[in-house]
Amino acid sequence: MKPVQHEFEDAKDLLHESFGNSVLRHLIYSVGKDTSHAVERDWCVALSMAIRDRMVEGWIDTTRQIYEKKQKRVYYLSMEFMIGRMLEDSLTNLGHLQEARTFIEAQGLNFHDVLHAEQDAALGNGGLGRLAACFMDSMSTTGVAGMGYGIRYQHGIFRQNMENGWQMEEPEDWLVQGNAWEFRRPEVVYDINYGGFVETSDDGKAEWKPSERVQAIAFDMPIAGWKGAHVNTLRLWSARQADLMNLKKFNEGDFMASAHQQILAETLSKVLYPGDHTPEGRELRLKQEYFFTAASLQDLIRRFFTNYDSLDNLGDHVAVQLNDTHPAIAVPELIRTLMDDYDYSFERAFEITRKTLHYTNHTLLPEALEKWPKGLFEHILPRHLQIINMIDGAFYQEALKVGLEHNVIANIQVIHPHQQDWVRMGNLAFIGSRKVNGVSALHTELMKQTVFHDLHTMFPDKIINQTNGVTPRRWVLECNPGLSDLVTEKIGEDWIDDLEQLKKLEEFAEDAKFQKRYMDIKSDNKKRLAEFLEARIGITVNPDAMFDIQIKRIHEYKRQLMNILEAVALYNEMKANPSAPWQPRVKIFAGKAAPSYFLAKVIIKLISDVAEVVNNDPEIGDKLKVIFLPNYNVSAAEVLIPGADLSEQISTAGFEASGTGNMKFALNGALTVGTLDGANVEMQEHLGEDNIFIFGMKADAVAERQHRRARPSEVIKDSQRLQQIIGQLESGFFSDGDTGRYRDILDNIKNHDYFQVVPDFEDYWATQRHIDEVYQKPSEWAKMAILNTARMGWFSSDRTIRGYAKDIWKTPTI
Ligand SMILES: *Cc1c(COP(=O)(O)O)cnc(C)c1O
């Protein structure tokens, strides 16, 4: 090893050239341009490569140290990683941001434009994918030997364009210009099999004879933590055809046949499935899940054998975290590997698996708990289906022993013994894992009471809570430099990786001078946001109005509908009393709807329609503006969140597992209007009841109304406001006389209203008017906002990761 070490030290010397020289060297020799021809994008790539070189030092150090110390490794398997842009993050974490700015400005360029020449890596739908990205940052920051595993989608989440107020989906080609962060690892490649049948030999040993094979090839991205000391890896798998091109067919002129196989293989890493809490995309989706899970397990076992020689104690040295059920196929896959490749008995293989895997649940929505038609499963993964049957057999015996009844057991097995149509991935993940965690206190409690009630009785120590968090590097330090500077000036910079230090700001909450500086920063952020809106959609807003923002995936349970109905009610009231002293508001919405989720798309259309009427009403002017900002993503969030006064977290209680948008807003000094749902409950505990606006039914009241199918009409008959709004939607007031456009929305709120928009509406309205009053007392508002920043420190994803490390992974942190 010595000579290698020596060469590495030489390489480090080479990097002791100035940062600027590194950038220039990369511009010329990696990008192939000179300074007079380089465009912003070229500088962005050169900068990225220069900082990447400096990350590689820590990367190699980290890897060597983990090997030497035999540190327990954590593997985070996630179908989604919504990392966004990487350049600013990397420059910040390595401490080169100022140097880079000075250098780029000296070239006569705008630093912001250079940073923004990078495309978002949008390999996720929403919160679940963003959580995985925050966790990567926090695992590096806290020194966890953590590796992320996912799919290198050629097209991440679709780009949302608006046509006439309707969402249009377009493919996002984020890789066309190359990805400066990734290292292609052509030597790290695994076969992934599908289909075929299982042959059992005389001695009872099974052999899977697959009919289809693709290869998974690794692409690595280094992820540096705060100060860059510890650098972990995000390894994303790309699919390619396993066998060489069929040259015979090609030479015979059948180009299509030879291309066919390649296209089929590559489809696996082509697109991120754009669903959000809706089950679809069947066969390809199942194949994708198996694709990245099987590749990741093969990879971690190969690495395991560089340190150990028996898989007996795999779980002592390796912890695998399954982010939702998408990688739950890991349960039978690990058992299969242990049995078929390493000759373990089923019992031992099952035992080892249950000491290695851990599962994070993200939803209680029954329709969102993944399940696969058994026939499809058998067709694609016949050996895995056999193993699932063995799991069910063994589990049945366990459950009998603890005294469960046959019919209770049937409901919690992976496949129901009498209704054999589905393979239920939630049950599989639960049964195959050592720990199962929820993502907020309320969600974990509801998990115990609802979806996993019987499994919880059987394994009372298995379910634990780890409330989500967000990384303060991206979500304060980078997106809100004004606030970051003020905080650092007051309390030093330790808060950046010890966020509870923000508590020290409490003493300034009523200090008039501090309030002014704090609110001046908010005001600058609002101006920046106003310019962004102007540039993106050409709407001018008054930065002195209250900025009221709801940005997240569009879904009935998130209740964008309630928010836009409240906007209509406000508009109506303003029209009725034009001279009343209305608090001016800008209501901003952004978010994507799953392409097949028609109702969500109509909600977007309704928002656009209301915007059209309200924004063009001269009598309303700057008192009310309604905005739908297209193509919400991480980079948009970084501008929207620091510019918010009010954060809308208004989901139907019991339906938002945690939320993380809620945390980003409060940290940046927006006050929350919200229900007692997800992590809002814990936010209220940390902030104090006086510093958050809570309204609406609690989870138990919601469940009770849903259970007895309470009719919305009972409530509507007492609400003048709702009656007026319904009348307007029915008459075509917002839809150019089209009386049918909102038919589904109307049917919903008048007849079913499963998500309880109607019964929560009046309380929401009243709370909003109370918020108007508080906003008109600037010093009171400022005090509350400061206390939000000061008291949100607990919601750092560093705290979450330390919790996982201690309670689930049993691995040290620094
Ligand atoms: C934080 C974040 C989310 C999650 O928002 P919720 O309000 O918790 O649903 C979704 N998308 C992006 C781009 C985010 O940054």
C-alpha cells in the first residue's frame, strides 16, 4: 500500500495550486475552451471540476479511514434523490465560496449566473426524494460511513409547462450537457436478472433460470459534509444491455432487431416514475425497483468481503435503510443471495436479513402502500415469489406462537392466504426489517394504530420514530445568505453544524434594532423573489404585501384546494367592501401534479383561472395577487422559501407523514398557518403555541368524520362564503362561462369531501383574518418570526441522522 499512499500525497501537492489556477486549468484542459470563448456554462463546469478535485482528497481519505477502522457502514436505498444543484453546496461545504466568487467576478462574469448555469438534478418527486438528499449531506457532516444508492434516471421528474393554465409535462434532459459531478465506474457493473423459471435439483437446491438480463453500471457522486472533512458517495445505477449488440442481425440489415434489446434494457433507467402517492406504471416500475436494489446488494456484499470473510454477522457491520417500500424487494433478494449463492438455510438467511435491513414508512394512505399483482410478480421474479412464500410460512408459525388468530395473521402476511392476488410490500418490508420507523411523532403513533396495528402488537419494539429534518447548509446558509450573516455575526458560526445554537437568538426577539435588521433581510429576500417572479412569469407584485406561499406536490390531502377557495372568499369580500383596510397579500402556489392525477390537474387549472380574474381586476389592484409558478423544484424552493412571510401547511390532519417544507419555511422566519398534522405538531411544541397559527380538526376528529361519512352539505348550509364560492364555480364565473370545468371538484366538495375541506374552511378563514391583524403589528410579527428561527434548530437533519445512527444503525457519529 505504501507506494499508492505516496502517489496520493503527490497528487495532493499538485492541488496546492491556487483555486483560480485550478479553475483555469479545467477550463482549458477539461472543457477545452479559452477564456475569451468560454460561456457561463463552461465556467460552471470548470468551477465544478476544480472543487470536485478538492473533494476527492477528502473522499479518498474517508474511504481509507472507513476501511481501516472497519466502521459500520450504512446504505441508504432510495428510488429518489432530489439533490438539486451541487456547485454552490460543494463550494460552501469546502469553504471556497468567497474565493470562487472573487475569481469569477474578476473574469467579468456574474457569479450568480455561473452558479445557475448548472441544471437541477431532479431525481425525485417531492419530500421523500429531498429527504434522501438532506440525509446524504447530514451523513457526511456527522461522519456516518453512509452510501446512497439509487437510479441515474436519464430523465428526472418531468418539466412542468403551463398551457392555458393546464399542466403540460415535458421531459427534462438534465444530462445533455454532461454531469460534472459524476465519476463513471465502468468496472463496477452487475448483472440483473428477470423472468424465466426456477429449477429444483434432487437435493432440494433451487436454481433460478432467468430469461432476461441487463447490466447495472455505477456512477458515483462525492458528497462532502460541512467543512469537507468527511466525503461519502452517492452511487447511482444506469442500465445497459447485458450482451453485446447482435452483430449478426445488424450485418443482415435488421438494425431494428439489434437495437431493440438495447432500448429495452436502457428503459430501466430512462425515467423517474412521476407518481406521488398513486400506484401505477406497473411492470417497468417493479423492474426498476429490483434493478437498483439487486445492484446495490451485490455491490455492498462485494465490499463486505474486502473486510470480512463470512456473511454470518452481516448485520453487525452493515445497516441497510429502505426509504419507503420501493426497495422492499431487498428482503427476498438478500435471502435469495444468502441461500442460492452462499448456501445458507432459509432460516439462517431470514435471520441475517432481519438483522441487516431497516424500513422507513412514509405514508398511511392505503392506496399508496405498494402492492403488486401476484401474476406479474411471478412473471418477473419467480424465485422471489417462492421466497416470499417461505417468509409467509415462517411468519405464520411465529405469529401463531404469540397467540394471533388465523384471520389476523392472514391480514398481515405478505400474501393473503385466501385472496392470493397481491404481494403486499409494506408487510414484506415490515416483516423483513429489524426496525421500522415513522417520520414524525404523530405519524409513528398513527402507524401503530392503523396500517401496522397487528404487526405492532406482534413486534412491540420494532416501530420507532425519527422525525424528519432538513439540512441547514442548503436551507439557510446557502439559500439565505443575509440571514446567515446576521446569525453568524450575533452567535458565531457554530450553528451551521449545531443548529440548536440558534436558541441564542431568542434574547434578541424583542430587541427593536435586531428586529429591524432581521425584517430588512426578509424584505430583501422578498424583493429577490419578486424579481424572480417577474422574470419567470412576468407578473409584478408589491414586495410590501404579505407573501403567502404554498409549494409542494399537488394533492387532495395537501389541500391546495382549500387555499384557493379561501383566496376566492377573500376576493369576494374585498369586492363587497372595497374600502375596508385590507392587508395586501400575494398568494403563491407551485407544485407538480402526477400526470395521471386528473383532479390535481384541475386544481392547478382552478388556481390559474382564479389568478386570471383576480390579477386583472382593477378594483383589487395590489390588495390581492394569485400566482401559480410553474415547474417547482429545489432551485425554485431556494428562492421562494427565504422570501415567504406565511407558510401554508394545511394538510388534512393524519395524512401528511411529516412534511419538510414546513421546517424550511419556519427556519427562514416564515410563520406557519397549519393543521396539527405531521411534524407541525412537534413544531408547535418547539415554537410554543403563540408562534404558530394552528387551526382545524385534529387527526381523530378527521378519522371520525371520515368513518361516519359525514356529509359536507350539513356544513355548507351554514356557510355563506362556501355557498357563494360554489355558485361561482358552477356558473362559470372563473371559467369564461364553462359550467362543466370544475365538475369533479364540485362533486367532491359537495358530496364526499374525504379530505375535509368543507368542515375546516371557516376556521381556516378566521385564522387567516387573525393573521392579517398580526401582520399589521410589525414588531409582534418580527418577534414571532425571530422566535421561529431561534427555535427550529431541533429540525436539522443532522439531529435526525444522529437519531438513526444511535437507535437504528448502531453506528458512531462525530
Ligand atoms: C422540501 C421540498 C419538498 C417537500 O415539501 P412538503 O411541503 O414537505 O411536501 C418538495 N419539493 C421540493 C423541491 C422541496 O425542496
